[in-house]
Amino acid sequence: MELFELTASALSEKLRRGECSSVEATQSVLSRIQATEDKVHAYVTLDGEKALAAAEETDRLRAAGESLPPLAGVPIGIKDNICTKGLRTTCSSKMLHNFVPPYNATVMEKIYANHMVVLGKLNMDEFAMGSSCETSYFGPTKNPQNLDYIPGGSSGGSAAAVAAGEAYVTLGSDTGGSIRQPSGCCGVVGLKPTYGAVSRYGLIAFASSLDQIGPLGRSVDDVAMLYDVICGHDERDATSARREYAPVYGNLDASVQGMTIGLPKEYFGEGIEEEVKTAVLAAAEELRRQGAVLKEISLPSTDYALPAYYIISSAEASSNLARYDGIKYGYRAAEFDNLIDLYETTRSEGFGREVKRRIMLGTFVLSSGYYDAYYKKAKLTQQRIAAEFDAAFADCDVILTPAAPSTAFRLGERIGDPLKMYAADLCTVPVNIAGLPAMVQPCGRAKNGLPIGLQLIGAKFSEKTLLGVGKAYETATGAFGVAAVK
């Protein structure tokens, strides 16, 4: 087995025992990137020289007898909407194509403090707006499991890099499923933490009340290890939860004996492909064999989650993206007649079609005469959805659903039909609306060989429970390895 094929947790053990060096692991991944990146296109910016220098420093500290954290020396890729000091951060957009942040996001400070090796920045849908990684200014990422298919989005590069062996773990962000849906498409594990569990300081905002940074890896242990690194309160983020975060990795109870797992009927009805439904229910049956109790539940407002999400997220995007005016940083139009013309021309040229669509929708629902009819109703729906989840968790330990209504679709298949594209988020957006944690992991393959993902949803700050259930299932069935990429 090549080093790049190891899980992060397995590599961590090898590094701890001195069976390999961080430089060797980093060189292995960089060689894999060189061999596959022209097919996958997971990276926007790659910095192999700095990565090797960081690996050398970690090896030096280890050789000197320093006590290092578990993920020290493990190479990681970072989604391109997380600010990295001195390393280009573009949001996969023309607007920020040349932006180099003067500071690190809080999660990056933690990554560097844990001596992880940063490989570079990963491709994504422009400003995280998309479900297929096709709206990137730098071109689409492809699914390593089958290059004719999308990897999911918006964290498509984050999921594809893990699946292809181009990183051991990655960071993504999740506004309506952008970690979980691509994890399901690519056959990796992705965790969307509770809103407020991971600092958003330095995350370039899409929808501030929904955005959340989270980890992706090839195993549940990988995700648990990285979650331990990035979670915690941050004074610089007003929405950061002030609470204690006990270590998760090494403390997972991989047993579901006596647990109640809810199966919401709304997630297994119309619109869910039969292959997906069969695989997810088979996973539920495996957990039942391990001692869990399966219970059918109802979340009746699920049908309203998707429209509520797109109203709320577009409204917040309209506000957040107002800062890109060609004055302070980023792209500026070459020709303009006056200040207003500068604003209009810069934004017309600098934003892509999907971003413009959401800005227009968001501005409309916030406008006079339409605020009460759309935005206010969406916020009331948000409260109702959150209340329904709270009621469900009074009787259930976790909720199990499909990760998405279908497996990955072909590149170009939905890019011209926004409504079909938005439907890919059907199973994931209610979690963001309610601020809950959720994890996606593979639970089989469709007839065409593409991965099928299951989603585990928990009550707020129940990440340890979710990861424990996920590990119980993974222990019984196994995790996916590195995709062949062909």
C-alpha cells in the first residue's frame, strides 16, 4: 500500500511509531496529485514547496523528542473560502481571483498550531453557491469515482481530494449540505458540526446564519481527529458557542445497543431514487442487528425546508456580497465612467451567473413589499423546522436519512436547470436551518458504481454520538478506499 492510500488516523499511528516520516507522506501525496490532478482538478492553488518545508519542521520536532498532537505531520487540503495568510484565497471566483489574505482564519491557526501540513486550496462552487462544483471560475472538479460525474458541491474539491488520495483530510464549509452532499457523491466521510461549534472567523461569508466549517476524511476516526482540532469557542466570532469541548477521538463508543434511531418518512418518499432508499434502509437494518431500535418518525415541515433555505441564504448572500465593489480588494473593471458605473461593471463582470441569480433573489425577498411575504415567512418556517427536530430528539438518539435524493449526476446535466440543481440539497438543508450537527458516510454503491451516502443527524452538540454511530456502522461494513481515478 502506498502512503497516500492510508487514512489520516493510520498515518498518524505510523508517524508516532516512527515507521515513516511526514516528508515521506507529503511526497507521496504530492506525487499522487501530480499523477491525478489533471483529471480530477481538486486544487485551485497548490503549494508543495511550503508543504514539504512544514513536513521537514514537524519531522525535526519529532526527532527532537517533542510531544506532538495526533495530526502533526499529516497533509491537509483547505477549501478555498477559508482565509490563509500569504496563500491565495479565491472562493473559486473571478472577483477574488488574486486575493491573498493578510490573516489566517481561526481554524487555520489551529491547523498550524497542530503542525499539520497544508498542501493548498481546494476548488469549490463560486462563493460556495452550487451543488456540483461546476460554477467555479477555474473550471469544474470531477468525481474521482467516475470522471464523467460531478463530485457534489460546493465543497467538491474537498471531497474529491480525499477520495482521490490527493489529501488525507480536508476542510470544507457547509451552508445547506456543502460538506455532506459531496461526501455522499465521492464516498467519503464528512461532518457538518453544530452551528457555533467551529469558529467562522476567516470564513468568507455566504449566509452567515447557516455557514459552518467542518472536516472530511476517509474514515470516521479521521473526521473525529480533525473535529477535535478545529472545534472550540472563539472570541472573534460572535456566534461561537461558549462551552467545553471534550476530545472525541479515542473516546468514541462504537456501540448502538439500546439506541433509538429515527427514520423520518418524509426522507424516504417521492423524489428519492429507489437504489438510494434501499441502500440507506439496509444500513439502518445493519444498525438494528447491532442492537439499535428503529422508529419511523415524521418531520412534516421538511417539504418547506428547501424554499425557506434558498430565501434565507440568498437574502444573506445579497448582503454579504455587497462588499465586493471594486474599491477595497479583488477584481475591478478596467473601463468605467463614474463611481456607480464602476460598481455595476465590476460586479457584472466579476460575479458568475449563479452568484448573480442568488443576489437578485436575495435582494428581491428583502425589498419593500416582499419582505413579509417571503423572508419573514421563511424565518418562521425555520423556527418550525427546528421545533420539529427538537420534538423528534425527545424520542430518538439520532435520525438516519439519505445524504441526497440520488447518486452523483453527470457533469453538465443540471447546470442549465437551477431548480433541478437545488433539489440535490433536499435531504441536507433542514439540518442547517435547525443549526444541528450531521454526518454523511458511504453505505454502498449504485448499479453504475457510484457511491450512496447515508446521513446521521443529531441534537445540538451531539457530535460524539453521531461519530460513535458512524463508527459502529463503519466497523461492520468497512470504509471506502482511494478511488482508482480513470
